[in-house]
Amino acid sequence: MALDGLGDIKVIVEPDSESGVRVTDTGVEIDNPDGSVTVRLGPPPSEGADADEDPKEFYKNLCAKIGDDRLSIICEDLIEQIQADDNSRKETLEIRGRGMGLLGLKLEQPKAGVGDDTSSSDGMSVVVNPLLLEGCIKSWANAQAELLPADGPCKVEDFDPDEPQANQQLADDFERDMNFYLTDIATEYGPETSHMLLWGTTFGGCGIKKVHISPELRRPTSPYVDIKDFIVSDTTKDLKACERLTHRIEMRPSRMKRLQMKGYYRDIPLSVPSAPETNAVDARVAGIQGVSPTPDRRPEDQPYTLYETQCELNIPEFAPKEFAEKEIPLPYLVTIEKDSRVILSIRRDWKPEDEECIRRQMYVKYPYVPGPGFYGTGLLNILGNSSAAMTAAWRMALDAGMYANFMGGVVSEIGSRQKTMTLTPKPGEFAQIQTNGRPITDVISMMPYKDVTAGLLSLIDKITAQSEKAAGAVEVPVKEGVKDIPVGTMLAYIEQASQMMAAAHKGMHRAQSEELTLIADLFREDPESFTRGNKKFKNQWTEQRLFLALKVCTLVPKSDPNVPSHVHRLMKALGLIQLLEIPQFSPLLDAGGVLDRVLKVMKEDPNGIRKQPPPSSAQPSPEAITAGAKAKDAETRAEKVQVDAAKVASDAKNKEREQAGEERIETLRLAQTSIAHAGDQKKTAVDAAHKAATHGLATAQAVHDATIDHGELDIKRNQLALDTHTALNPPEPAADKGTQ
């Protein structure tokens, strides 16, 4: 049965003869006082399966319950199988070692020089083309940016749909604190994942993460396991199909003693460990770092070599009854010390509630490109041969340039009696040579060395272009003149160029999702490990609340499986901006939402540059919207009735006003008519008076004019008479003043 927040509870009934409880093959029978029998159907627990143990004790070390003789037999059998598995992959490790030599990480001196005894046919240049290294670094940088963001690698994708509002805060808290755990508490998660993405997934094609509860840290952890330390029984494509999965661990003596003291391993004496065996990968890594592959250590400082293997063993006393009767091997986790050849621990490797006893998943495989076998296909396989060809071409070009500028040749025996055969005159200097009187051209002849040819340079360019295309390198055009390219064209170009990168990203996204699921399962087994040693959110998480969060929340990576790089997100953001500028689409888009998404893609903090919209009320529910609409409709109808009544009253008043206005207009018309008649009479009298006055004025004017004419005539007559009298009687001349 199950209780809310507590998970499944299993009730176990032990047989008891005194109480009348009997365990049969079909279930449990209980004798009642009235003589009846109560039967509980279901398989009885196996006596050797430790079904009555605490679930936390289910994975305890079982070596104490197994005899030493059986442990020795199991140990020898497993060591033989593991060594056979290790020997079957020697060529794989040699290929990986040669591939690391193609990276060009080790600095080397030229093979030959002037005056050396090395044959000139060996060449002088030892330069390595960085084609493979460049491809690995680009792919690793993109994968790390997508899978390891700075604010944490995971998010909560969904939660209980029945109560979304109640679980929203729980989902937010769980997402925030899980990211805090993976970045600030499990500080090894980021570096281990980054190391795995570069050297495991990108370079080799297969990265392995081991998800388990660390006995020292007492919390879930997921370190990177190098392929050289991960031994599989066969080259199947899936980890679940492998019969044995072995992790070779080099453990310091101090750590070994600590785990033995805590009871994680058997506290038994161990022999002095020998120096670890060196494989091709270890030797190459030591050469790159400039250290010895077999460092000189004191015997007491030599690390122990452990084989921790997931295998299948037939141990009936710890198996459920149905498996024990058929002697079916079940999965166990066995740890062996190689040099002492003893077993340190044997633990069950299936979940307590799993009736099928399926092996627990401990390892997660991060693929790059699926390969024909287990190890997958990485850039080592894709660019290895091209990098070797480019390295050879570079060395040929450098040697050709060297010999063309510092040419050698042959000298005749006649001219070979000088003190030295190496003539290296400095600029402006002439070296002496004996020719016995013969022309110098007859004594010395230059070798026909040629400089770098155009064909070799063209071949180098073609190999580079083809290799970058095969590796899925994306080169986005950013030069002048491409800013007006439609976003659809740009996205199509990027998608076509990055199909391989997108496919690899999907595989890594699925692997990280699987890894986060395994980490969540480990927290279900040990919920205290989520808050152990963490004071920041220890009081926020009780065991019940953590179980509820793990039940209703699903952890997934923050990366988008459909968007493999930041370039794709930027182009999608630019596409939204272009859609916002189209008149047909702009009314259908939220400009603020588009801006928020663009700023998020650009990883810019909106504080200080983003204006907050005015506060708006919360979005009402559909029921509230319906009720509001009905209330609004009723209110509208009531208002309509009031408007109609007011309209009727207004019409009546308007009609009365119209009648009163019409009467007033008629009165004004009558008054206007009367006034008009009176005015006409007055006008007639005025006209008559005016006419009479006009006639009198005309008469007076005529009289006046006649008077004026008569006066003028008299004046003229008088003047004429005066002129006549003056002419007849002229005046006497005046006398002189002196005479007077």
C-alpha cells in the first residue's frame, strides 16, 4: 500500500506456529479463532534474500556471509575474465595513443640539422598539423557551453498537472537548489564533465560518467571514467547489453585504509602493491606532460589497483527464491584488489523493489557519432587520417623550403682535400676550396632540390576544406554585405552546415538527461545527502518535501536538443525581430515578450535597459470572464431600458417645445406682417414728402442758378462800361520828384 508523501510500504508477515500464521507457496494463511482460515495471496519471502532488512542495508557488503573458499574461487574466475577483456582491447588503446600524437601537444626538436649524421631522407621537420586539435577544441567548447551553463546544468521540465499552482513553488525551489548542489556542493561535476566532453566524447567518440554514492563524500557524485580504465567484456553498442563492466581504480594506500576502517571494504591485510601497468595511452599522456610513465615511488607509496566490476554471479543464498531454485546468475557489484587477488566487497546490484532483479545502471555513455561497436566514433576516427596526411604535407613543404634555401650537393674527390666538407659561408663571406686548377663547377655540383610547388599547396587547401566539412565545422559569414541576408536563408545555411554538430548534441543531451535521472534516484535512496553539510537550504528541505519534489518534478538538462549552439539561438532571435517589423504580423506579437526573449538569448541583464510595463490585473478565470460578461450584459440591458424611458420623455418634451415654438413663430409672423404694412404706409408718406421736397429743391436751384447768371451778366456789363470810360479818359502823367 502507499501513503501520501511516504511512498510504498511493504508489510512482511513472519510464520509463527503459536499464532497460527503459516507461510505457503501461494501466500500467507492465518488461523482464526472461529475455525476459519484467512489467506493472503502473494509469494512468500525467501529465507536467504534478507527481505526483512532495512532498505538502506540492502546494499551492504555480503563477503562476511560467504566463505573464504568461495570468495577465492569467485575472485580467480573474475580476474581471469577481466584480464581477457583487457587484452582484447589493446589495439584500441594503441590507436588512441597514436591519435593523441596527432594533436601536436608535445613539443619536439627537429630530427636532423646541418652537420648531423641523420640521413637526409628522414626529413628535418617534426611539426604536427593542428587540424585534429582544432576540431576537438571547437566541438568541446560548443558542447561545454550548451551542457554546462554558468547558472547550473538542469531545470524542471514539468510537475504534477493536477495541482500546478501548488507545486510551482516546489518546482522552482527544487530547480534552484539542485543547480546549487551541482555547482557549489558537488564542485567536481563541472570539471569532470568538461574533461569527459573533450577527451572522451569529442576526441574518442565515447565518454563515460560513473554515477554513484561516494563512500567518502557520502553523497551522489558522477566522475569521468577514462576509456583506458573502463574495461568492457565485448564491443556491444549498449552498456546494458555488456556482460561485465569493470572500472580499474588506482587508490592511494591512505584512502584504502580509510575505506576499510569505515567498513566499506573488508578489513583484511593486503600485499604490497606493485607498480601499475602502463598502456599506450598512459605513455602518450606522460610524454605530452613531460613526465615519466613509470614514476619512481617508494613501495609504501604505490597505489593499489582495484577492479570494480558489475558482473553476474550465482549466489543462491542472496537471491530471491524463484531465481535461486533455477540457479540463475544475478547482478552483483564486486571489488577486487588485483595484486593481493582478494575480494574486498560483494554487493547486490539490483533495486530492492525490482522483482525482475535487473542490473542497476551506474554508467552513462556520452556518444559523439554512433560507431559500429561500443567505443563509438569521435573526431579521432573522422579526422585522424586527414590530420596525418596534413602533417606529412606540412613536413614535406617545410623540408622543401629548407633544402631550397640551404642547398646541399656532391663534391669531387679531387676537390675534397680541404679541411672540411661542410661549407657554410656567412653573408658577404667567401670560403676557400681547392680545385687543383679545375673549374669549380667541375668539382662541386648542387643537388636538384625544389621549393614548395603550387600543387602541394593546392592539395593542402583541398584536404583542409574537405576535413572541415567532414568534421561539421560551422563558419557563419559575418563579413561586410551580409547583414541584409534574410533570417530564413541564414538559418537554412547554418542548419545545413551544422547537421553533424546538431546530431552529436542530441546524443549528449539525452545522456545528460539520463545522468540527472540517476542522480535523482540516488537522492531517493539517501535523502539526507541532499542537505548534508549544506547550511544554505538545509532547513528548506525535509525528507517528505524532497520525496514529493522527486515525485512530481522531472529534472532535464537546460540545453535545447533542437538548438545545438548559441549561433542558432541568435538567428532565431533575429527572426523574431524581423517578424515584429512586418505589418501583417506585428499586431499578433507581443513586443515586450519578443524583447525579453532576445535579451535572454543575448545573455544580457534586462535591469536598467528594459522598461517595465504598467501593472495589470491578474488574468481572470474563464468562469469569472463568463460571469462578468453576463453581469455586463444585464447592466447594458438595464441601461438600455433607462435610455428608452428617457428617450420617450424627451420626445414628449421636444414635441411640446416644438408646438410652443410653432405658435411663437406664427405670432412673430403676424407681428412681422403688421409691422410690414405700417412700414409700407410710412414709406409712402415719406416718399411723397421726399418727392415734394425734391421738386422744391429743384425749383430753388433753378432760381438760384438764374440769379447767379443774372448777377454775372450785370458784372460783365459794369466792367465793360468801366473799361470804356478808362479808354476814353486816360490818366495824366505824374510829375518828376526833382521838379517838385
